[in-house]
Amino acid sequence: MKKLFPYTLNDYRRQVLGYVRTQDGEYNGAYTIPYKNKNLQVVCGVGEGWDHVSVSLRHRCPTWDEMTAVKNLFFDPDELVIQFHPPKKDYVNFHKNTLHLWRPWGQVITLPPEWMLAPPRRG
């Protein structure tokens, strides 16, 4: 995850709602980030071997484009981040309109072959 300092994301009219500095000098924080005609509620955190960013809207889940915009703010372009669909027994849902981005520390996340990632061609 990009090095986040308390005011890094406050540029471009982003509102910092609060942050906490961790022992290793990183920041966990809550932000309101304008995107197109809406405000995305974003919470970021680092710890226990993970970088984590959650994104929510009041009346619906974030779209792919909204998640991509947040991914680009919080992570470098060459970083691979993931969304999990855990087994039902491990599922936790504190807010029904929230999606999460995760990146483990010191682990390589592999992708399927490129041809499996490409959208189908329509003819």
C-alpha cells in the first residue's frame, strides 16, 4: 500500500474523517472521497500482515469503477489486491453496502493465466 500520511488523501477536496498512527508509522484512517457525483466512505488500515481498504456507499455497493478508483488511490499501479468471498461459516458482514480490498504482506498473489482474465469477445 502507498505510504499514507494523515493529509496525503486530503488533497483534491478529500475529507479526512480521522486517522490513527500505528506503531510502525503507518496510518489507519477514515476518509470521504468524492468520486463523480457521490462520496465514497473509505476506511484503510494496516496490521496483522495485511493492508486493507473498505469502500461503502449509503444505498448500494460500490461499482467496479468506484473500487478501481479507490484501489488506484491507496495502492501502487503494480500492486495486486484481492477481494475475498470466504466460506459461509467465516462470513462477516457489518455493513451490507461495503466491499473490501486486501493485500497480504510478504506473499506473492498469483493470477490465473491471462487468457482466463480477458473478457469474452463479442462478435
